[in-house]
Amino acid sequence: MELSDKSSKGKLIASGLIPFAFLVILIAYIFGPGSDLLDLGIPLPEITMEKVDFIDSEIQITVRNTGPIPVEIAMADVNDRIQPAAVEPDRYLERYETALVRIPFEWNPAEPYIVGLTVEDGTRFEKEIEAAAPALEPSLELVGLFAIIGTYVGIIPVMIGLLWLPFIKKISKQKYHFFLALTAGLLLFLGIDSVEEALEVSEENLAGSFNGVLLVATVLVLSFLGLYYSGEKLISRAKSSRITKPVAIALMISIGIGLHNFGEGLAIGAAVGLGSIAFSTFLIVGFAMHNTTEGLAIASPMSREKKVIGKLAVMGMIAGAPAIFGAWVGGFVYSPFTSVIFLSIGAGAIFQVIITILKWIREDGDKNLSSAAMASGFAIGMVVMYVTSIFV
């Protein structure tokens, strides 16, 4: 009987592996004997200039081979004039390999430039820079500046939003559900905003071979599923521990907003590094107005709890502080691919929290999610976020 069971398991495993074996044989044939048979058309080269830095009397271009074939960088030009250039580590790039192109050039701040690279077959690729700005070099002064900016646009607004807690504590259950729906509306706007930013970054800075739209969708769904599973585990633990369900939900909201603010910090740091943004008082006020509503989103679930000041402070830091870290990463080691990943993760986290909030409202007694309080809360939350986003 035992031998029979082992034989059945062996057959089961074999039946599962057979398709993979045939797939391996097929791929081996395509890259081996069948390569000539399937070699249709002419593969075209493609390179992507992922980053352009202006350093002292030099233009540095980080380039990646994003095409199907190896390429060799033949020459570089600035504003259609050929310039001498050094390529590190060398001019020959395999697929997805990167190199640094260094062009000696006396550039002027705030002037537009078009930098071009030509590969060995004569194909030229170019990137337009609207206004040249000196590349950021890490220093304690700059680290402190980014920390201050992140505090102004991340931590302080969220903490101000938490001050709505006493007001929400004194309202009726129906009005309480209204504010929970308002929270869901605020978060829905943030989620859509994260997706829009991720798609914009992927379209402008990622090569087509990375399939930016599909990358955003894949990371978003995986983030949603992973955090949904983690959130359910956290809520189930809350039933058998000192952590209550409202606290667990507020913590999930803080994490989701924190991931969003990290992506926002990436964008801020990168914009400062490119010289395309000036942090005027008006702009900081706009960010503050927009992000203050995030504090309201955290305070709403906590309004039925007691002794929450310390917990709210921690959650405010979880939600706001990532803006500082994002600004550091965006300013000093910005990567379009990383930016798309984090913005997509943030969107997935926020959508997961919205589902959790709606489930909680139903469990709390409001079975009709299409009630006037729910609909108006959702709508007002979206409108508030849109209006405040205009000032950013």
C-alpha cells in the first residue's frame, strides 16, 4: 500500500514536470538549432538615457542598453554638435547593461540642452533637458535641507490633521460613518494619484522594454494582495491581544499613507536634483493643505478609542516621516525604476486599506454602503483632496 502511494506521488510529480521539460526543450531549440530558422527581420538597437547630470565642466549621462542586441556607443553630441566623450567602463553594452558617458562641456545653469548618443550602426538617440542644473552632491547641509522639506510636507501636516480627533470623538455614529467614508474617499484619491504618478514616471523615463504600464499593474496587485493578507492577520491578532481593531486599521492606514509619502518624497528629491522645482512658501503651504487631510484619515478610526495620544503620534510619524527618506533617495540616488515600484506599492497599500475600512463600516452596523452618509463622505473626501491638490 505504501509503495502504491509513493508510485502515485511520483506519477503526480512527473505529470507536473513534463510540460516544463518540453518548454525547456523548446527554448533550447530556439536559441540553438532553430535560431536561423526563426531569425526573421532585423533587430534594431535601443538605448535609454536614464539620467543626465551636470557636474562642474562636464555632462554625465547614465545610459542603459534596452534593446534586443548588444550595442557599441560610437559618439556623443550636445545641441547637435559632436563632442569628445569617455565611456565607463567601456563602449560595448550587452542587453540591459549600463555605462556612464562623460562629456567635457562648459554648460550654463538654467539653459536648455539636447544631448545625443550615436551607436555603431549610425542610429542616434537624444534626450532634451529643459534647464540645466548642477547635480546634487551629498552633504550634511543638503541632508538637513531635505529633512526640513520632508518634515514640512510630511510630518507636520499629518500631525495637524490628527488634531481633528476630539471633534470626531463627540459626533454620532452616523456622522462617524460619514467620516470613515470621507477617509476612504481621501485614500481613493491618494491611490489614483499614486498610479498616475507611477505611469507618468514610467512613460517619461523607463524604456519600452520594461512595459511600464504592466509593471505598475503587477506591482500594484501584488502589493494589494500581500498587504491584504498581512492586514487580515493583523486584525485577527487584534481580537486576541491588546491591539483593538480600530488601532489595527489606523496602523494600516498609516503604513499605506507612509508608502505614498515615500513616493511623494522621491518625486520631490528628484525634482530638486533636476533643478525643476523651487520650494517657495506658497508651494510648502500647498503641500501642507493637501497632506493635512491624511491626518484626518488616521484619526477617524481611532476616535472611539481611549488613551490614544501616544499611538497617534507614532502613527503620524509612520505616515509622515517616509517623505524625508524619499526625498533623500530621490535627491541623491534617484532611479526611475525604483520610483515606479514604490509609487505602485503605495497605491496597492492604499486600495487595500479602503477595502478594510468599508468592511469595518459594514461590521459596525451600516449594512447599506450606498447610504447618504457613505456616498456624501466618499464624494466630499475626493473633492477635498482634489481642491487641495491644486495648490501643490
